[in-house]
Amino acid sequence: MGVDAGVDAGVDAGVDGGGPEVLIELHGVEKVFAVRRRAGLLRREKHQVRAVDGISFEVARGEVVGYIGPNGAGKSTTVKMLTGILTPSAGRLRVAGIDPARERMRLAHRIGVVFGQRTTLWWDLPLKDSYGLMRRLYRIPRARFAENLERCVDRLDLGPLLDVPVRQLSLGQRMRGDIAAALLHDPEVLYLDEPTIGLDVVSKAKVREFLRQLNAERGTTVLLTTHDLQDIEQLCGRVMVIDHGRLVYDGTPAGLHAAGAAGESERMLVLHLERELPAVCVEGARVVKVEGPRQWLAFPAGASAAPLVAQVAARYPLSDLSVREPDIEDVIARMYAGRG
Amino acid sequence: MAEEVLVPAARRDAEPIRRAFGAGAAGWWGRAGAGLRGYRLIVGMWIRSTMAYRASFVLAVCGNAAITFLDFVAISIMFTHVDALGGFTLPETALLYGSASASLGLADLLLGSSERIGSRIRDGSLDTMLVRPVPVLAQVAADRFALRRVGRVVQGLAVLAWAVSRLEVEWTAAKVLLLPVMVVAGAAIFAAVLVAGAAFQFVAGDAAEVQNSFTYGGNTMLQYPPTVFAKELLRGVTFVVPLAFVNWLPALYVLGRPDPLGLPDWAAFASPAVALALFVPASLAWRAGLRSYRSTGS
Amino acid sequence: MHLRTGRRAGLYLAVAVGGFRRYAAYGVATAAGVFTNTAFGFIVACTYMALWAERPGLGGYDQGQALAFVWVSQSMLAACALLGGGFQEEVQERIRTGDIAVDLYRPADLQLWWLAADLGRAAFQLLGRGLVPLVAGALVFPLALPADPVRWLLFLGSVLLGLVVSFALRWLLALSAFWLLDGSGVNLVAVVASVFFSGMLLPLTVFPGGFGELVRVLPWAAILQVPLDVLLGRHAGAAEVWRALGFQAVWALLLLGAGRLVQSAATRKVVVQGG
């Protein structure tokens, strides 16, 4: 697979530099939040939430790592600690030898960050103006800036968009624009938070291809959080799963499937019934969840949904339905099932 | 080539500088410089953004000048019914009005948007500022920089000029010098209040409006002669939140009137020192606020 | 037919309740607003005391009435949204992002929907932000407030009409975003106008000569000045009170009508541009 080739190239480049250098390291990192909850009219209860509960790992220069887990598992808290936004409660954390919490600004020159649903581009100005600002904020030498910009523009098809005000860009175009903005100062690490969320298939493919090339040619280390299984499969040589603030898996994407492979992968048929009913009973699928009038039916990914839908529609009062492709959550859920 | 790729130039270039200065020495001056530079760059972007909606900008500048102008019209209307308010004539009141307005206008122009930090915290976009190589305070101050606010400054200075032309005061060098010092130091005092207000939003984002009591409320108060107000109120704005140093004390000296609280004459010249002194608690509050944000994420 | 009207009324009532609840959820913000209104109340009350000490009976008020004017107007300030902060920014944002197209095709009437929501908001702010400053003011200053419950009822009716006028003005403001895109400029001009012409800065009865005559018949007078005059009993006899309420009602209807005209022009524009 092309993915592997990309990752290998990155690692090889690292070896040339004298052994795989550790770029990111965490030792027993914790993050505890004090949350105040309303208990009664005026009384407030204080209790602690361990968002990250003792995480340790190392990432070598040139790796592409997927960091995944259910919502609220501690993913974004970890990324915020790695980028210097949040201060860890305990443990040791270094990125490129820098303690992010203490030297936030120095670290900023060494990392690039893309927040999936939050653009850092200037809404009312042409795209290229945002890049001009980056050049000055990060004091990027002109020649290097021109070279980096040209490469990003070329690879991300930004040419026709440079003079367009950002507010007129589509979501996919804006995401590509944001990724370019994060790379102009040659960061050694690129953090991406849900880089393909909400994008159409073509845009997703473009973004992935670009990240692959970036890693292969520039040796940039990439850490991304995602809900999209394909991001992981097509990009990452390594994946880490976090749940309840703990690292529960660290290995190859293939191994992730094996860990969860109690059976072949399944798709999900989500039924919206007209009223609450006991779990429906149809051939070729099993009910995995009932929530009010909604029910989730799991069926083999290889099977067709059409006969299932026909069966359900004939026998139950159906108001709406949708089919969900397998995603990270399902894989993780099955991973737990497999372990248990 | 591989070396070139793996060790970006920015990092190589910066390394010796860092070694030479060390973490501490680069410290305050480095941050202040980086802050000013970042502030200037971001402000430039906002000004250009504003120009994308030119009609709205023109309306906003006029509106800004008008809002303060009508303020003064209201005071003028008061003076169509009376010759003096609290013993002060219209030109004397205009001196107070113009200087307070210009000071608040300047502070508001330069870092008035910092009050938006509450919504930045709520929608999480403060995080994007924390990954930039610019001090957060500079970014917050420059956020949504609104050039239209220059309207208030111009209007305040115009009223101030009119007042000076009408006042029957024996101008000495000290009095002449005191006028610009009053406006600038007053702006600095208001600026410190704005920084403290922004810091306050880290702990109580919903309570942002309290800040208005001290900025706009303080400004309204300072536009009128101090003799109009109850002694308790005067003590509060002299000793607790020292807004009296924005313009009252210097202006009283210019007008040759005694301070209702009996402060000595030299207090009129203390405004710059008060402004500097205020920045200490304000910046400590800011740092504490940012630290609490970075440890709680909210 | 009756049933449908009933259902409609129920819908808008629910929207109004929603508006009330939405603002009621922000306890700290309300407390902060109360603090600010009270602080301003003290400052303005001091200046009015000096002014009325110099010129007793100015504008037809004695000092107690002038002080009541200050504190009641501070209590009404948030509800009347004279300084913005109502729905208009939200509608402008929806116009700017194009979400308004969805609203236009909703089965409910757009203007009535937002009117209901805004009245719900105003009802909360009248209670949540109005009572405490008024009580604080009454404790410290000698306010000349009426004891007659009928007067208070008439005042509440007048406040309601004033709120509708305030809404209708801001509705026009919100719709301007269809043509201007960025509403911050007009919003600011609108704040200037409403602060000055409503009587918040200085009672309109104090404004001199022909200018005074003019400002007293502008729509902004219907928002704050008229309700306050109804409360302070400046109108001699029932006929004059009804005339004052009629003045408010005429402005309310005229402005709501203008809002509908502009709205249909805006709708055509959206249809032509395709959103």
C-alpha cells in the first residue's frame, strides 16, 4: 500500500539523521479538572474529572500517528497539552525537547496546528493575506516562504483560491487553506484535529494525499485525531486509542482491527420507529441498541441493506432510517468486546 | 538535502540567539517586543478586513463620533437651563468632558476589543491564540480592532480644544503640559481597567458587563464636576478604583479649584504614576487568569 | 378557523416563554447587568440632583420625579434594548450566513416569531434587571413613585407598547443586513439615536424649543419617555393618558407595517439571488 511506502520514507529519512530521534515524549501525563456542578439552587458541588489519567508514549520524528477515542476520552486534552494550550497536572511532557506549557511561544515556531472546525484564516480577506500574516508572525524568510507557499498551493490546488475572500470558500477549500497556513513556517510536528470532518469525498482524498506527501518528502511528523476510520487506514503507520483518559491501544492500524476482530466488520442500520417498541426481530441482523423510538441494527458489512429495510418496513411502523458505515467508535467498541 | 528538510531553517537560525540570551533575559523585553509587533500585524489585518465593508465602516465612524457628540449635546442642553452645575461653567465642564472622552476613546481604540475574550473562551477560539508565537494579551487586545473607535477620540479632543479656547485660565507651563499628560495617562488608567476586566472574564465570563460600570460608567462620572457627587462616591473613585486621576485631579489643578476631598496640589501630577501602579495588579490579574485558563481549559 | 388561531397563539406564546427562559438561564450575566444599571443610576441621579437643585421644576418634574425618572429608566434600559443586545445581532448573523433562507420558508410568521421571542426576553429583563436597581435607588434617593395601582397598570400597558415600538425599530435594523451584510455600522447609529431620542440621556421634556417639540413626536419617545410620563403622572386626566398610549400604538403599527414591506422586499431579493 502507498501508505506504508510514505511512512517508510519518513522513517528512513530519520535514520539518515542518526537513528530515529524521539520528537514527542510523554511520561505519566495527567490532567485533572475541577468541575463545579450545580446541586440545588445555590449549592455547588466540586468534583474532579481525570480527563487524562497517566499517559506515556513516544513518537519518533517522521511518524504519522492517529490518536483516536470516543468523545470525552481525553483526546483533545492530550493534544492541547502537547501544543502548550493546557498545563498538565502531573507527569513529564516534551515536544522537540521543549516543555510546551513553560515555553509556549518557543514551541509555536516548531509546531503547526490545524483545528478541524475552527478556521484561523481571515474571514473577510483574500486567502493569500492570511499567509502574508503567517510569514510575518513567524518571521519566515521570504525565499523559504515563497518556496513553501508554492509547494502548498501546488499540492493543495489553492492557486485559484488565493485571491478569494475566505468567507466565500467551501468547507473543503477552507480546510486545505488552513493546512497550508499551518505549514508555512516548516513545523517539525503537525497536529490535526479532525482534518477531514465534514468534507466531501474528493476533498478528503486530496487532504490525505497531501499529508502523505508531506510526511514522505519533508519528514514532518503528523499527529491527528479523527473519527474517520479511513483517515487512519490510509495515513497512519501507528494508531493510539485512548479511553477514559488512558491509552488502551498503541500499535498498527491492522493490529487494531485484529484486537477488535471478534467478527468481520459490520454496518449499522439506524431505525426511527413511529413509537417506542421492544427490539425488532429481523433475519440477518441483530439489535445492538434501543433508545426510545430509535433502534440500531448491526449487519455484516458485506451484506446488502435493501432486504433488511424491506423486512423492517413491512413489519414495523417505520418513520425514517439511515445506514452507518463502520467508524472508529464501532471498531473500538468491538475491540472492548473482543478483549472482554 | 535531508538535513535541510529535517532541521528547518527557522530553528537553526534562532538557536544561537536563544543560547546567547538565555530563557530569563529574553524574558520581559522580548515578550513586550514580540507583543507589540504581533499587535501591530494583527491590527493591520483587522483594518483591512473592516475595509471589506466600506459603507458599514463609514457609518460606524460617524456613529462613533455622533454617540459622543450627542452626549455632549445633552450636557449643553443642561446648560441652556442653568449657568453652572455644581459650581462649574460649561467650558469648565467641557474640559472634563473632552479629556475623559479622549482618554476612554484612546484606551477603547487600542484595546477595547479585549472584552470579547469572554466569547473567545466560550467558543474555544482562545486556543488558536495559544498556539501562535505572540503573547496572548497582544492578540486579545488586537482582536477585532475597530478603527471606527477613533471617532470618540477625535470628538473628545475637539471638545477639549473648544474648552481650552473658552476657559479663562492663567496658563502656566505646568498647566499646558498637564493637558496632554492628562489625556495619555488617563488612557493608560482606562487601559489598565480594560486589562483587569479581560482577566476577570477568565473567572466569570458571564459577568463581563461589570466592566462597563468602570469604563463607561466612570467616563460618564468624570464628564461632570466632582462637586456634583456624594463624598462616598468620590472616595471610591479616588482611593479604590483611582479613576479620579484620569482627569478630575489634573483638571482641577488647571482650573485652579480645590479637590473636594482635600488632596494636595501635587496629586494633579500623579496620574502617570497611578497608571503605572495600576498596571501591576492588572497584569498580575491577567497572568493569573491566563494561568487558570491553561490549567482548567475553561 | 378558531382552532387554528388558537394553535397559532399557543405557538407564539411558547416562543415568548422560550425567549424568557433563554435569558433567565444567565444568572451571573443578569447580576452583572444589575450592578451596571445600579452604578449608572447612582451617577446619573447625582447629576440630576445638582441640575434640579439649580432649576427646580425643570421639564415639569420636581426633584423626586426627576430621580424617579433616572431609576425607572435604568430599570427599563435592558428590556427596551436601547443599547442593543436584543435579537437584531442574531438575525443579522443569520442573514449574513444565509441561514435566514430557512427561516423564511418556515410555516410561522417571521416577524411575529421574533416579536414573541423579543417580548419574552424583555419580560425577563424587566423583572430580572429592573427590580433590584429600582429598589436600590428607592432606598437611597427620595423617589416620587405613585401609590395608585391604576397608574402602575397603565404604565405596564405603556411599557408593552414601548417594547413593541422598540422591537419594530430593531426589526428594520435587522433586515438592513440584507443590503449591508455587516450590521455593526447601522447598529451603532441606531444606538446613538435611541439613546439620545428616547430620553435616556436627558428627559425629552427638557429639550429646548422646536427641537424639543420634534424629539417628543419621534418613535423613540414612545419607548421610554411616554411610559415614564404615564408613571410620573405628567398627563392631566384620562383623555391625555389615552392620547399618549394612542401615540405609541400608532408608531407601533406604522413601524411593524414598514417592517413587513421591507421583509417582503428582502424575501424577493433572497429568491432572486437564490439565497
